[in-house]
Amino acid sequence: MCINESLGKLAVAAHGAVKFYNMNDWTECKSEQISINADIGKITKLEWTRDGQILTISSSNGYLYGFLMIIPSLNASCFQNIAYLSSLSEISIIDCSK
């Protein structure tokens, strides 16, 4: 179990998955669940970065995973075009002149 006060979330490792709970009303955030492959072994530790952007998971078989929990808002503009980070591997460009 690991708490992130800045996000108001609790991360719980159980049965090959990490589940998240909203600490305001203790509801499960089902869309945010992370399933872990059984080959990596049992989850031994969860740890958030201070700003809550990355959750790190370690396992009994020596695996270490880092999950980006918040995609930072990155954008730029040039004349009538706007570019923004729409995923970790994709930039979307919009022509605003229309």
C-alpha cells in the first residue's frame, strides 16, 4: 500500500494488479488499474514520486517498473498552429485559422 496525498489516491498491490482508490470517498478508480504479468513475481513495494507523477513498482523477481500516472501538459504555438502532447509518443497539431 502506498498513499499519495497530493493526488488524494491510495495504491494497493494485490493478486497481480495495482488498484487505486480515491481517498476522499474511498471508491475504486477502476479505469486506472494496472495489471502485472505473473512472470515478474509478487509485487514487493510501491512508491510514488513526491509530485505524484510516477508510481514505481518492484517485484520479488527483481523487476522494476515506472508508470507515468499524470501526463504533463506540454504545448506550443506558432502563428495559427498549436501543437500539444496527446500521449507519450504522439504530438497533435491543430490549425486554428479555420
